[in-house]
Amino acid sequence: MCGIAGIVGEADVALLRRMLEVLRHRGPDDLGTFVDGGVAIGQSRLSIIDVAGGHQPILDEGGRACVVANGEIYNYRELAKGLAGHRFRTKSDSEVPLHLYEDAGPGMAGLLDGMFALAIWDGANLYLARDPIGIKPLYYAVRGGTFYFASEAKALLEVAPEGIREFPPGHWYRTDLGFHAYADWDAAGPEAPPDLEGAMARIRSLLDRAIEKRLMSEVPLGTFCSGGLDSTLVTAVAARLLGTFHTFSTGMAGAPDLEYALRASEYLGTVHHIREYTEDEVLDRLPDVIWHLESFDAALVRSAVPTDFVSELARRHVTVVLTGEGADELYAGYRYLKALGPHELDAELLRMTKGLHNLNLQRTDRMTMAHAIEGRVPYLDWAHVRFALRLPPEWKLNGAERMGKWILRRAFEGILPGDLLDRPKQKFAEGAGSSDVIRREAERQVTDSDLERLREEARPVELTTKEEAYCYRLFKERFPKEFAVSCVGRTAAY
């Protein structure tokens, strides 16, 4: 895990170093650069795999090509077996894409199993690639014929604030070939088994494997465990594989998540840590949260605050955490989905999953990396995503009350007590007890006339509530308006 940045065209090494310093919270362990004529590429590193020897950029055998990568390649050992003709300089998973690119060309991104945003300079062209779902972030800008890229948009503010763009998930780019999609959402993945029992067995198998892969680490590892279904299931499967490890939860005093998370920890035998916070702490932390989050979306900001507190807590004990992101989108966990018919539901789940890259995944990435920890998301394993999206909608919303995530709950019966397995859905900020704190502050801080003025300032961005206007005002103090228009994801329903 790290921050990557680069310049191709008119390389400015001093500018690159300033870009990397903006990203230093993502990688406090090391900083490295590669400079070759008009090319300057670098990384601020958080050491996870090959802690001692994985310094980046990593050069090829000839010293002209190099790679910087953010994320984890879970099948790197398997891929390395087919690269016997290369001499590896490190034991890092990040070196494998460099040699794979040299052998297989730009389409090699489709062979990688993991979460990644990476850059390769091959001696003639810059190559960039991002994982299919956009778990790891990447932004770019072009100014005067020079191409710039970075892990967070804020690192490009000095370059071209009006021209920052998000690199599309599931794509690769090369300076001589342009952008190409490699992740096929329509044709990918096996069809769902014809019967319910077979489908549940497949879910268990896919998630067991997804979680096992994400336990790959040379540094301490734990899970975020709110006591909700999604993170608690991840914790339960990890507990079968690891035994005792660290779990983390957060909330205001008396919040439901604190009670349920403690219950889950006691049942599973983890070493549990709790961070209680106050309303004043929420408001004090809010400007920094929005700065790291790079968003003013009200629903996202609400959930980012507790994510920030729990990430700060986790950093005292571990460097890697597994989280529950993605289950609600794949298995219909949100309340408003109950009103949709089968075809509408399928379409909405696909839309939400495709949109995670600049909403919930952005929250997870930014708030964990603000404290230099790596968040891993097993539900968004690409094989599991492809399978889950093809399950019949009536297996996701089922019964008289149309319980969300019904098949996920039934697939793991017996692994958790019933009160945890069938706990009703609460959004993170609701479960943590802080969902109304920002709204109440917005009512105090934003008058009706303020709201109208901010709405005019924000256009074509639409601000619908005082809470969103308040978040936008805090956002606007640090980011230019043009960036907000092009890069900020918006929650469709909350």
C-alpha cells in the first residue's frame, strides 16, 4: 500500500517530490523516485510484502523500465512461476506486473487478481492500470503535453486543478495507445447454480477463498468489526483461519455497534478494541476528514467520520485490516431497495457496485490511508462480484419483510449466533450513533440564505440539503470548484 505519482513529458523532479509529500500519509515507511529524461515517477511506501527489500520504483533487469504500484496482487506467486526467464530483484508482489507486462503486453492487467493502481515506464511509454472495481484510487491530468498521475487528486492540485480526472476502473492506458477497458462486467463470471443449496455452497467457497487470500501479510493484521452482518462474517471466517487476532469498533457512548461488536468478539475470541467518540470530536475532526476524503457527499462524509476514528485506533495495533464493504451492493442490503421490482433491483445493484470506486471504496481507502493502514475488501473479490451479481434477486430480498442479504445470511448459518446473523441493516453512521451530528450542526451553521447562495456557487453540482451545503462549504475551503464537478461521486439514495 502506498501513494504513487509521476510526470511524463516535461519532468520536474522537485514537483514530483512535492506531489509525493502530499501523499506521504499513504506511505510513511519509504520514498523512492525514478528519473529518466522527461520521466519522473515515484512512490511513498507502506511496507506490507517484502518489508525489507521491496523498495520502489522496482527496475527491470536492464534498468530502463520500472514499476510503482499501490495495492496488493494476490496471485503474484502463481504468476511469477510463468516468469522464470526474468531475474527478480525483490520478493514483492509489485514486481510481478513489471515482468508480466514485458512478456504479455498491456493486456496483462486482466491477469492480475487483486486491488491495484500501478504505473510502468517501459523505456518508451507510460502504462497505467487500475483494478476492475476501482478499489485502489488513481487520478490524472494533462497540461501542455505533459501527463501527470497520482493516487489522490490533492496531489495534482498544484498541476491542473481544473483538469483533474479520475482514472476509470477496469482500464489500462498507454501513452501511444490510449485507454482500453479490460474488465467485462456483462460477460464475466460463471452463471449462478440452478438450485439454492448450490448457490449457498458457492458463496461460502468464494468468500472463504477471498478472505484467505487477503490474509497475505508480513505485518500485523486485523478486521474492522462493527457487529453488523458484513464485517462480522468476514471476522468469523478470518477467525477460523487465524485464531486470535485484533478487531476494532467505534461509536458514540451507547451506540448499537459497540454492543454488537463486543458480542461478536466474545463469541469469536478476538482481541477487541473500542474507540468511543463524542459529538465535539466529530465536529472537530470534520474538516480533516473532508480533506482526506476528497468529497462533500453528505452520506459519505457521515460514514467517513467513524471510519476515521476506527482507522486511527487500528493503527496502534495493526497495519492491515479487512472490512465489509461491498456486501450491501451485491446482496441488496439497503432499505430503499425493498421498493424495487426484480429487474429494477438487478440494475440498481449493478449500478451501485460499479459506482463504489468514488463512494464507499473511496471512503475506505482515504480514511484508512490517512492513518497509514491498508484496508482490504474480500466481498469485492472479482470472482465473487461476478457470481453474486448473477444470483436471482428473490434470493437477496426474501420473505414477507423482504429481508436484505437473505442468501448471504442463510449461507453462513451456524457460523454466528442468530442475533448477529440476522441483525437488521444499519448504515455505519447509524450504528455508530453519529448519523445526525453533522445534520444538526449544519442546521446551526447554514441559514436559508446561505443554502441558496451555496447552491448557486456549486452549480452544476446540485446541493439538496443544508447538511450537504455545509459539507460543500468545508470542502470548498480546500478544493477548487472545478475539481468537485469532475471527480466527486454522489450517493443516489440515503
